Amino acid sequence: MKTKILKMLNESEDFLSGQQLCETFGVSRTAVWKVIDQLKKEGYEIEAVRNKGYRLVGRPDLLSKSEIESRLKTDTMGRPVVYYEETDSTNTRAKEAGEEGMAEGTLFVADRQSAGKGRRGRQWSSPSGENIYMTLLLRPQINPSKASEMTLLMALAVADGIKKCTGENVGIKWPNDVIIGGKKVCGILTEMSTEIEYINYVVIGVGINVNQETFPEEIENVATSLKLAVGDMVDRAALTAEVMESFERIYRKFLESEDLAGVREEYESMLLNKNQKVRVLEPGHEYEAVALGITETGELIVQTPDGEVQHVYAGEVSVRGVYGYV
Ligand code: BTN
């Protein structure tokens, strides 16, 4: 009932009558008042006017289960949300749940991580009250060799979600860094458990720098947050829900063809490297080329100065912009 009342308050500009709430939920006025009181204690500013009812006038940037669930418009993604004020890593929680048989679409969200994991064994700094740390549990019935393509799907969903929430010009640095103003705003870490023939589960962990205002010196040239880029606070729960909605749409297309064919055009429209010079860093071999787009399986298509077209595999090489990070 709390989630539903919050959803109604969020969606209504006008007062919600107390009487109507009682009738909708078949409960007493006291029961409704208790829920309102609980929401106030969580930091929601709710105006209560006799004969008019309740109206939401201010909300905290809270990442609670009900705050996220009340905004979700999806069928399966983010259903349910498992929320932690603090955990070591949402990827670890999601993998445990994967082993225990929890359903596809379950989303693990934390306000703070004490041992956030980045790619290549790095740490992912995860302070409280500012950012999004979430991991989605999936059970796609596809060949395990295709699972790595799902990281690109999530990058696209995050970029699309940010664009819809903030209107900001956001792009992707192949394969899965989400970039604003030349700096990284989101990192994605995909882990999985597979047999030779099938996937047990895939977990996609997403860290979005949302309202963080300062970064350590070592990364301040390459990392930013939405608040720094937009100049205003961004609602973490709304963005989480928006990313889930985009992911659901994109994932459906992916499952139809079991590759990126159906989302390739959309991905390329956000690909910052497209038609740009890139430096391809292969172990023991570096070269410059122009990025043309991606293949249906997510490799970067590049053309070398002598006209040769090559496919660059993520994981084996990394790509840098010639004039900077992107
Ligand atoms: C990167 O190195 O770019 C990937 C960073 C991924 C961070 C996210 S935060 C939520 C999830 N839980 C983790 O421990 N890591 C991922």
C-alpha cells in the first residue's frame, strides 16, 4: 500500500483525498494516515489539508524500494527490487540470488557499497547518498558466447535513460562507457555463470555517478557526474526506473534475433567513436584507424589508413580517442 500511495502522490499534481485513498485500499483513515506519517519520516514533504487531502510537495533523493518500484513501468525488469542501504557489492548479491534461482529481472540496488567492483579487478568507489549502484539478474536462453553482447545493451539503456531523464547530450564510447562532456559517467560490469551449452544466469552491474560533486585527483580528468554535467540534482529513483524501461525494450529486441541487429542503428546513433579516429591498442601492436560502427555481434568496425576494414573484439583490445579519452 505504501508503494501504491507513493505512486499516486508522485503522479498527482493536485490533492489526493483521504476518503478516496481509504476507499481505494479498503482501509481506515488511520491506516492511510500511518502510511503518510511513515513517508514523512523517510523525508517526503507531504502537505495535509482538511477537506482536501494529501499533496506531495518535496521528496528526498531517496533510493528506497518503494521509491523505485512506484516509478517502474516495466513488465519484468526491476521486478522485484531488492534494496540495501549498504552491501559489499550488488553484483555479489545478484550472483548469490542467481544461484538460489531468483527470477530474471530482479534488481539489486544499494545506496552504498563497501567493496564495489570495477572491471579488471579494480575497485569502484561507492559513497552513500549520491550515486546509483545496481545489478540486474538475467536468465537469457541464448548461447553463452553471446552473453558479452549484453553489456552493450545495458550501455545503450543507460545512455537512453539518462537522455530521457536529463535531456543531456550523452554518448557511448565503445564498447560500454557512457560519456557526457568527454568524461565517463557510468561503468558496467557483467559477470555470469554458464555451462558449455547454456547460461545459468548473467548479472549486469551498473554504477552511475549521479549527484557526486567531487572526484579523486587521479580520475577527475576522465570521470564526471550527471549533477556536474547538468548543473542540477538528478532523481536517482526516476533514473533507475527509466534505465529499466529502456533495458526491457532493448533486451526484447536482442532476444528476437539473439544478436544486436535490432538495436545496432540506435547504438550507432549514440556511438561517439563513429567516424572518429581511434587508436587500437592490441597487445604488442598499436595502430590508428577510423571507427565506422559495430557488427551485429558488437565488435567495433574500423578502417585503417590503407583502406583495410577490421573487426576489433572487446576484451582483447582497448580503444582510445586520438585526441583524448573518447
Ligand atoms: C567499470 O570498471 O567501469 C565497471 C564498474 C561497475 C560498477 C558497478 S556498481 C554496481 C555493481 N556492483 C559492483 O560491485 N560493481 C558494479
